[in-house]
Amino acid sequence: MTTFTDLNLNDALQKSVSQEGYINPTPIQEQAIPHLLSGKDLLGCAQTGTGKTAAFALPILQRLVETGGRRGRIRALVITPTRELAAQIKDSFLTYGRYMDIMTIVIFGGVKQLHQEKELKKRPDVLVATPGRLLDLIAQGYVTLSHLEVFVLDEADRMLDMGFIHDVRRIIAALPRRRQSLFFSATMPPAVAKLASSLLRNPVKVEVTPQATPVERIRQSVFFVDQKDKGKLLEMLLADREVSRALVFSRTKHGASRIAKNLKRRGVSVDAIHGDKAQNARTRALEGFRSGKVRVLVATDIAARGIDVENISHVFNFDLPNVPETHVHRIGRTARAGADGMAFSFCSGMELADLKEIEKTIGFEIPRDRENEFHSMDATRGLVEGVPASKVKKLREQERHQRIRKYKESKESKKRSESARKPHSSKARSRPGSREVQSSESRGEKSRNRSHPLRQRRSRGNSKR
Ligand code: AMP
């Protein structure tokens, strides 16, 4: 079996990995590290949990020491989609590089910029960043990438899912042409492959599957339940002492907050993590969950991405994801490090089609749990209060269109009545002191707009993730 010594890592790195308790490199480390040390570009198909962070952090640290490039300049840049992942990657660089004179800092959005500006002024060697904040700081002149030697694009598929593609392209355009590039993605749909080929030169390809294959190691159950009963079902299942550390997935941020609030009211030790929460509240929730102080963590997919917490005994899919691969990501949070795990999925009548897609992807039918008081025959048949889900979806869609039409009509009629009043208002504008009248009117218009149904709907739509 390969050891870290076989990988030609220097003494400082070997000392820190052995302090971390790593004995043998994981498959991605074994395959990637030798190529990265020789300066090759890399296309890595691997997800979180495979040891990919060390697979790039170790050779980057070694290279920065060996090549002895210009100190006081950013020489390695890692971009990653979420703040949690960015913070974890920075921690890994600090851990592995603890016996080296290399400075790593992290920057991400959602917090004030000032502290990050100060950190950047200390002239780090390695910068870990989320795309939006990085571009802001480049634009303001706090970050210069002209001396960059290594670039890592992490979780590329998730970057694209989250709509960061333009930001990523702008960052790539700001990099020097001569550099080593590393590209990691859990999946490789065509758009991701295209981005990879635009970034990499003659890359080595490494593909690994997570050590614990969810399909094999995780015991799964589906509960057919009406939407209104999901909260009670969750509470009932959480009452089991075997549920020592549970991650509950919600499709929306509002949903995550609601689930956590209801559980808290019932005396469950719970916290929530999603994009609407301030960064320090997210960090606190995650630390509480990691330390075992908090037994249940409710999360949205994006907020949970990259969270590395061991010993999660149960994953609950409060809502089924509408992308089958997300189901695999979610349930892969349990049964880490060889332990067994359980994944319970709640399926309402509206979600039956999603369940079918998931089962097609994983290649088998998930065992059903029908022996519980919340079992719904309606849900098993794809019905919502006796009405087929497809019909309910159609009706909801029609209602949505009606609301939009009504809104547009009212806007049109308002415009017409305003233009009918116009000659009068232009006279008013020519009178002295009329500016105050005008501006208070436009303020009124603005505040009216703020309460428009479409505006509210849009902001609700945006907060879906
Ligand atoms: P990652 O995929 O980078 O998020 O890593 C997942 C987890 O595996 C982290 O908790 C690492 O500390 C751990 N890990 C990484 N490499 C090794 C290794 N060679 N041996 C044991 N654990 C490791």
C-alpha cells in the first residue's frame, strides 16, 4: 500500500499529516499528488469526503516552498462556491502547512469586508475565496493575481448550479496565462466539461468514487406522508434514541427555519443553517452540531454542501430533492468513515414523480415504511387531498399566471390614470417649492412598488435555495 513517504512529500508535510492521524493516502491523493508535484494540470472527478482537499493542498504547499517564487504575493488561489467550504479549505491549508512558513487567508461574502482587507494587506501566499467577494476585492484593488502560480477551481458543478459561471469566467480571465490549473467537480455534465477544457492544458484525469458508496452502505426508507403531517412524522422519528446526530434537508430556506422552529418548540436540540443566516450564526450552528451540543441540524442543500461532520447517524429528506444526484449527495452525509447510516425520505403526493426519478438513478426501489400512523395512501398514489398531483401543479400554475395578469392589468391602469394627470403635474413642477411635492410622490411610488405582489413573489422565488 502506498504511504505518504512514497509520494515524495517533504518532512514538514509528512509530520503534519501523521499528526492528523492519516496513515495512507486516499485514492485521489495517491493518484493526483505525484502529477501535481510535477506541475501538471488536473481534472479531478471527485466529491467532498474523498480527501480531495489534501490532494491539492499538500502538493500546492510543497510547490510553494520548493519553487520559492515571489514572497508577499498571492501565488495560489482556490475558489469554491460556499463560505463553509472556503473556511474548511483554509483550515486544511493551515493544518497541513503548520510547519511551513506559508500564509493562507480566506475571503467570502455575507460578512463585512474590512477584516478581509486587513488580512489581504498581510500579503498572503494562498488565497481561498468565494467568487463574488473575490471579484469585488479585485475590482477595488485589494487583490492582484499577476504572480499566481496555481489555480484551483473546486466544486465546479455546484458553481454552475449556483449561477456563478460568469463570475468564474471573469476570474479566469484575470489569471496569468502561465500557471498550473486544477479543476474538481463531483459530476461532469457537458457545461462543466466545456469549462474544464477552456481552463486546463493537457490535464491528467483522475476519477474517484466516495469511499462509502451510499447505495451499498446506507439503509434507506421512504415514508409516504401528506405534506401537513411531515413535521409530526419527523418529531416521532427523532424521538428514537438511536438518532444520535441527524441532518434534516429542506428544499427552501423558509422551510428550514420553520422545521427548526417547530422542533425547538417541542424541546428538540436543533439549529438551522441556510443562506439567509448571518455567517456567524451559521458557524455557530455548525460548531454546535459538530461538537454534539446540537443533535439535529436542519439545512438547505447549498448551505450543507461541503460540510464535513463525522458520525451523522441519520439523514432526513424532509422534502425530496428534484435533482436525483442531490439525493445521493444528501444521503452520503451519513455512513462516513465506514460507519453504517440511515436515510429517511418523506414523500408526499406531489413528490412521487421525484421519488421515481431518484430510484431510476440509484437503480433500485427504496424500501417503504408503511407501518406508521402518518402513512398516507393518497401519497402512495401521487394524490394531494384526493386530487392528482399533476392537476394540483397545473392549478397552481394557472393561479400564478392569473396573479401575474392581474398585477400587469393594475399596473397598466395606474399608468393610464397617471398619464391623464400629467399636464397638471408638469405645471406643479414649474412652481417654486414643487420639488418637495414631486419627490415625496416618487417616494410614495417606491414604497408602493415595494409592496407589489410580483416584487414579493420575486424575492420569495430568489430565496428558494
Ligand atoms: P475532503 O474530501 O477533502 O473534504 O476530506 C474528507 C475528510 O477526510 C476530512 O475530514 C479529512 O480530514 C479526511 N482525510 C483526508 N485525507 C485523509 C487520509 N489520507 N486519511 C484519513 N483521513 C483523511
